[in-house]
Amino acid sequence: MKASLTWPALLNILLWITSTLGSTFPPNSWNGTEHQPGNAIPNQFIVEVENLNDIPSKRDFSSRDVHKNLYSHFRKRKIGFTVKKEFNNQQFFIGASITLDNPTDRKQIAAIPGVKAVRPVISVSIPKPVKIHVVTGFDDPELPPDTESTHILTGVDKLHAQNIIGTGVKIGVIDTGIDYTHPVLGGGIGPGHKIIGGFDFVGDNFTGSNTPVPDNDPLDQCNGHGTHVAGIIGANPGNEFNISGVAFGASLTSYRVFGCTGSTTDDILVEALLRGVSEGQDILTMSIGGCDGWTESSAAVVSSRISASGKIVTIAAGNDGGKGSFFTSSPGNAINSISVASTDNTVIPLQNLTVQGVQHDPITYFSTFPFPENRTLPIFATSTDTTVVDDACDPLPDNTPDLSNFLVIVKRGTCTFVQKLTNVAAKGGNVSIIYDNGTGFTAIDVGNFSATLIQQQDGVFLVNEFAQGANITVTFPQVGGSFQFPDVSGGLISSFTSVGPTNDMFFKPSIAAPGGNILSTLPVPLGSFGVESGTSMATPFIAGVSALIFGVKGNSAAVGLGARDLIETTAQMLASDHTDSGPLQSAALQGAGLVDAFTAIHTDIIVSPGEFLLNDTSNFKPLQTFTVKNTGTSNKSFKLSHVPAGTLLSLQPGTALFADSPPFSNASAGVTFSDTTFTVRPGQIQELTAHFSQPKGIDSSLLPIISGFIQITNTDNTTSESFHITYLGVASALKNVQVVDNTDTFFGVDLPALGAPDGPSNFTFVNGDNPFLLSRLDFGTPEFRLDLVDPDINITTTIPRSATKRSILANDKHVFERETFTFPEGSNGGGTFAQVKTLGPLFELDFIPRNSDVDDGTGFNAMAFVNVFANGTIVPNGTYRVLLRVLKVTGDPTNEDDFVSWLSDLITFQAPANTTNSSSR
Ligand SMILES: *[C@@H]1O[C@H](CO)[C@@H](O)[C@H](O)[C@H]1NC(C)=O
Ligand SMILES: *[C@@H]1O[C@H](CO)[C@@H](O)[C@H](O)[C@H]1NC(C)=O
Ligand SMILES: *[C@@H]1O[C@H](CO)[C@@H](O)[C@H](O)[C@H]1NC(C)=O
Ligand SMILES: *[C@@H]1O[C@H](CO)[C@@H](O)[C@H](O)[C@H]1NC(C)=O
Ligand SMILES: *[C@@H]1O[C@H](CO)[C@@H](O)[C@H](O)[C@H]1NC(C)=O
Ligand SMILES: *[C@@H]1O[C@H](CO)[C@@H](O)[C@H](O)[C@H]1NC(C)=O
Ligand SMILES: *[C@@H]1O[C@H](CO)[C@@H](O)[C@H](O)[C@H]1NC(C)=O
């Protein structure tokens, strides 16, 4: 076995997307590469220490230099480490990002007095945008008549008409950098420009795993994500495409945390957040994250603290909507920050081609700008059968003519678009159209080929004409072919939006904004303009709205602290579909609804809070209080009502697997109010209570997410104003949710399993010959630990182990006499855990995300371990077992019953003499 334990290998896994897989993996899809849970980077940790000012009397940190003091503690304990980065922000975060020689030292570090937390460094990717089209700069005067449909949907157009544009507000954009040479973004950087400054923490060549090369210039002309984000906030109006940013009067600062490609690490995000706040940003925005479910990553914790100080932090909810609920992104899960979901735009700016030779309407094709094609082309269909399933998947027949002067028409299906186009190109074809199998438009990957998508009905028409030998040609008008295609899913939550809530029942996402099919700026060398989709595009929209709020109400901490409530209570509740019969969309997808910026800014009724967090059935919070404040000049009367949203059934019946697109149930929570009607006088604050009850007759084993709205409607007949508080809870006890996958569904072997790609269980620890624990988590866990134990151990585990015969080597007895370790610490020793003798932890992490059923790097965990313990002791050769213990969500870490446990088969350590730890980590 030559398992690669290096970080670059892990990166490869992150980029590995196998779309052909069904709901389970092919057996043995694990190839021996380490994959740490939740994208934790092996051996790297962020240590947080207490603020000196908080603990003036504490002996261990009495020195002014907290960092030196911390490292001297490491040395005293013989902990091998190197320092990557130091943090020294007295208000928000003091600590260091370090690499440990031995990851099990984490436990010792956590026990040093004054150490507040030790969190893994996490690899973070840009929420993968669905890139639709990069504009190549055709000068069409009739182009984009109204790409500002997003502004109309949210009232931003009306605020712009009042000259509310965010003037004087400072926004820090933490992203891939910005192309500030773009004329629409001001054409420069520095005081007096729109982009007032910035910093590049990483350099072009940074991939997430190599050494960053920081400099003062955040220019991005190679990636484009941050430039698209910046345009959504700040594009100047009056450009050839008639777009503008939500807060184009605001000043932007660019914090570049990604190189041209690859990912970044969350210690860099923490550094960027702290720099942003120290440089006086009113708002920080991050279109960044990866599926998590927990609120505890370093970047989430720091974002939340910055939000709690009265700044506004907006973060993407994530683009993992196809992976089910309880899977919103970190750092977007930051408790006090604003996590942003996406709605699809109501129109997609597309192009029409025209047909000659027969009478037919123009045909809409999937491109923002005209196809660069001047010729009048006859058509050629690779199959005249419009029901063919694998059109052009094989090389085209020998009798195919030279296709170089044809528009080639191919049906979608079976193989990749690139494979079809490669076969077409082999016959000379250089411009193709792929016809879809339905209506609507989605992004397709055509590689470097000149090809685009049309709808099914249009493709069938062209193929039938071709089959009948009609003399028909097609042209791509370079001017006048623009068409605002009405998107069938427009106005609804984008299907890619990650689904909440968090594992600890916080309300994520918080709010929705347009993020599907958004036209904005791209770096000049990449085409200057383009359409992209993602919660990445929705997040800067809310950063822009936040700037409009600060611009009108002033940038005080009080305004910042009230902003999320204001945005949530004035939002527009969204349906789950365009029929009249469907339920309202779950708050786990839409948050409080689609932002209504105009109402948020102009309302004189202030409702607080914006969210009721009902928690689960074991921690149910039925009684909720709220206030309605009248800051206006006349009496206002209201009535209260309950508007339930669809209850999401999270789990697939009869399994522990999350449903990819959870279905709705009709059952909903019940609510009673202290008063159902009330009047608030000017300056008065009305206090009210709502009392919730769990839905009746619902199958709690499906982990139903209940949500809805307490609507506060004005009854004065002079206005139609209404506000709402959104509630969210779950109609089961999270402690009952299965945490550890104990089936063979995914790999063809029962999980958890001790693994080695080549089978044998004798490990030399040389050249990567290390044992792996292969596991899947059906649900997140607050605590996950693996211990080496006596092969003769007598323990009752919750997951029964297979009855493998053991054969102990002679020399293994002394190991267990060294130390008696009881677990959990502080328990009274009633259960079998109390008698467990272990040598020590092999692996331990807190707040691990659940896995998905997709083999894209989130599907399973494979953790390698070494034969060295925390104190540097080499584990003597011998035969052992490993004991896995995993705490259930909301479980008590001192109660054995709240753990899932599993014991391995025998495992033999056979390190050659003088070998300590040859792991390449
Ligand atoms: C394991 O598979 C991943 C994804 O296909 C690949 O990137 C990686 O190089 C493989 N590792 C080994 C050791 O074969
Ligand atoms: C980035 O990498 C390329 C290719 O290795 C190299 O030529 C270039 O000098 C590097 N740039 C910087 C800024 O280090
Ligand atoms: C584009 O094509 C659609 C569908 O045929 C048609 O409804 C629309 O009017 C056309 N628009 C233009 C500008 O050609
Ligand atoms: C199309 O023709 C016009 C006029 O001859 C020319 O300016 C333009 O470059 C051509 N475009 C392409 C994509 O060939
Ligand atoms: C169209 O084809 C795609 C890709 O093969 C498939 O995922 C989708 O379900 C199909 N849609 C319809 C309506 O057949
Ligand atoms: C097909 O139509 C084109 C122009 O529309 C014409 O020049 C050509 O002669 C026609 N060919 C036949 C075979 O009718
Ligand atoms: C829900 O209850 C659990 C267990 O007490 C707690 O840890 C968690 O913070 C609660 N969630 C919220 C949003 O209050």
C-alpha cells in the first residue's frame, strides 16, 4: 500500500466530481487516499487563547506576549509544532495557526490553562458557481433592456430612484480579488476610487496547499468570481449593459484569499476578517464556504463575533442543495451573521437564432450574447430519430459528409456533451446545437467547442425538417437577437441553495436574494461581463442592501445589530412552486424570505426578533416573546396570524439517509398568541407572546423540519403593510437521529471499517503503510474519537462487531499496564466505558459534519493514524483493537449512553526497529 497522505492528494479528492453515480458508491471506490472529515487539513490547527484583558490575574498568560508564552508551554510538553500565522486582535481573536508534528497533541494543547479552543484548519472552496456565459463584448445597442429584474423584485430600483445608493459606507469583499481596472468598477484602486484599497493574502499561484505569497495588490484578472461579486454590489450605472450594483455609492475594499485556482484555508479567512474590521469596514461579505452543519469553525466563530459587535457580515449559505437538509455551509453558519440563500432570476438574458427556408419563429438558444457566427448555415442532424438516447456518443458513421459548413444538431443524452462534440469535430463540424430533453435552460459544459443548447421542441422541429430534406438554413443575428427568456423557476428558491438548519438548530439560511442567472462584471481579460449563478451571487446582494441601510440610518453599532431582524421581518415569503396549491417554501431553504430592501429601509414599524428558534422536541422552546415598535407619527393597529410553511421530511423513510430534495408533509406546528389584535401608539413598544406546539400525527423518525411565519398585518385599511417573524424547529429529538453508518450500502463492506487498500492488517508505518478508519457519518457529531485498546477488551458497543478470531502476538501485554484511561472523563463509571483501558487517542476531532450520499469528497471519511501517541511515545509493536466513540447531536459528553461505539477487529503494528512515525503528513 502506498497511500498518499499529503494535502495535495486531499485536494484532488475535493475536485473529484463523479456525476454518473447513483445514490450509493461503487464498492471499493475508496482508493487509499486520506480524507479528513469536513475538509479538516491533517495536522493543522488554530489555537485560540484567552484575551489578556479578560484574565489579568492568570499566571500562565501574565506575560504581554501571549504567543511566546503559548509556545513555551508547547515546548515544556514536548509538543512538536511550527507556527503558520498569528492572530492578535484584542477584541475578536487572539491565537495562532500551527502545524503539529503529531495531531493527537491537540488534546494536550486544549488542556493548557488559558487556551480557549483548538479547532482544525479547514480547506474552504468558493461555492461552485454555475457559470453560464462569459460575454465576449458584442456591441449590441438593443442588448439587456432590463437585467435589473433583480432590483425590481426587491425594491432596490425604488431606493435608487431616491438616490439611496450606499454613499459613504465601507464594504470589505473577501473573495478572489477584484479587477479594479474594469471601467464599470471605477477603473482604479485607492482613495478617491470606488475600490478604495485591498490586500492580497495569497498571490496568483496559491492553490490552497502551497505557501501563500502576499502583497498589497488584490487584482484578479484570472479567476473572476470576486469581480462578479463586486459588480453585484457596486457596478456603476450608465454602462453599455445597463446594469448597476445594489449599493453603487459604497466604497469597496478587496481582500483576496484565493489564487487563480484551487481553494483557501480558514486561517486565511480569519486573517482577512480581522484585517477588514481593523480597517474600519462596516460590512464584510464572503461568498465562500463548504457544507458543514455546525456553527463552530474558526471563521464562523470570528464572523459571528464581528457581527455581534454591530458590523454586518454576509456569508453564502452554500450551493449543496442536492444533498439534503442540515447541511448549510461554514462559515455561513456563523450564529450572528447573515447567511444568504438564492432565488432564481425571473428572466434569463438569452439570444435568438433565425430560420430560413420555412416559416418558423426565432429559436432561443442558451447564450447571453450572439454566437460569433456570421455564416448562413444549412443544418445536419446526427440522427433523424428524435427519440434516440445516445446520439453522437459513438464516432459518426463513415458516410457522414464533411460537416465544416453545417450547423450540426445533436440530441442530449447518455454521454457527455464534450464526447458528442468530439465525434462531431472528427467529421469537421465546428458549430453545433444540442437540443434538450425538456423545457427551461441549464448551463452545459461544452469544453472549448463552439456549441450551445436549445429546447426540445425546437430541436425536434429542426431534425424533422432535416429528415424531410427541407431546404432550411440558420443564422445567428449579431444584433437584435436578444430575448429576455422567462425562467420557469424565476422567483423561487434556487434548487442549488444549501438547506438548513444547523445541527444545533440555528436559523440558516437567514434570508434570500437573487442569485440564479445574474449578469455582472467579469475581469476585462475574461470578457468584462457574464452571467453566473450561486449563493455567491445572492450574498453580495444582501451586503449591498446592508450598505443601503447603513447609508440611510447611519453606521452605528445599534443599526448593525438590528439589521438582520429588519431585513428578516420585512422580507417577502416565497412559495415552494408556481402552483396555487403548493405550500410556502420551508424556512430551512428560504430563511425569512426574499429581501424587500425598500420596506426594510422605509418602515416605521420595527419588529424584533426576526427568528423564533424552537429547537428539537427534547429542548423545545414553545414560549416566544416579541416586540412591535411604532417609530411613526400615527397609531397603528395590527392583527396576528400564523402562516405555516411546508414541513420538510428530512430522512428517506426506513433509512438513515437524508433525502436529496426533502418532500413536504401537511402537518404543521400550532400557535396561540397573547393577543391577536393590538394597537401601537407613536413611540410605543408592544410586547407579545406566541405559544407553539409540535405538529400532531407526524412521523418523527423522518426528522421533520417545522417552520412558518407569525404574520403581523396592519388592519388600518390605509396601508397593506405586513411583517413577519419566522420560526424554525424540528419535530423529533436530534439525539435519536442515527449518527454512524453501520451498513455496507456504500462500500460493500460493513462500516465503520479499518482499512488498507491492499487488505492486510499488519502495518509497518513506513512509506504510508498506515491503517485507516473508513467511516460515514449519517449525521453530524460534536465529538469523534478513536482509541487504541487491549485486544481482550470486554466492552458492550452499540454497533456489534463481526466475530473475527483473534491471534495475539506475544509481546503486546505491557502496553496496557502503563495507563488506565477512563472515558468519558468525569463519569461515575457505571457503564462499560469506565473500565476501558486505552493507551490513548489515535484520532480526535470535534464538530464533524455529516457525510452526503455523493462521492465528491463529502461522501465518506478516511482517517489515517500513526503509531505515536500524544506525549511522543511510540506505540510498541503488537496486536490491538481500536475503539470508536461518537457523540450524538445534543448528547451529554459525560453520559456513556449518548455515544455510539464500535470496536475493530484485531490490528497488528509491525514497525521496523528505529521507526517512529514515517507518515508523510
Ligand atoms: C485516489 O482518487 C482520487 C480521486 O480520483 C485521486 O485524485 C487520487 O490521486 C487517488 N489517490 C491514489 C493514491 O490513487
Ligand atoms: C507563479 O508560477 C509560475 C509558474 O510556476 C511562475 O513562472 C511565476 O513566477 C509564479 N509567480 C509568482 C508571483 O510567484
Ligand atoms: C425570440 O424567440 C422567442 C421564441 O420564438 C419569441 O417569443 C421572441 O419574440 C423572440 N424575440 C426576438 C427579439 O427575436
Ligand atoms: C462578422 O462579419 C462582420 C462584418 O463582415 C465582421 O466585422 C465580424 O468580425 C464578423 N464576426 C465574426 C464572429 O466573424
Ligand atoms: C434530461 O437529461 C438529463 C441528463 O441525462 C437528466 O438528468 C434529466 O432527468 C432528463 N430530463 C427529462 C425531462 O427527461
Ligand atoms: C435552398 O435555398 C437557398 C436559399 O434559401 C437557395 O439558394 C438554394 O438554391 C436552395 N436549394 C434547393 C435545392 O432548393
Ligand atoms: C438547542 O438545544 C441544544 C441542547 O440544549 C443546544 O445546544 C442548542 O444551542 C439549542 N439551539 C438553539 C438555537 O438554541
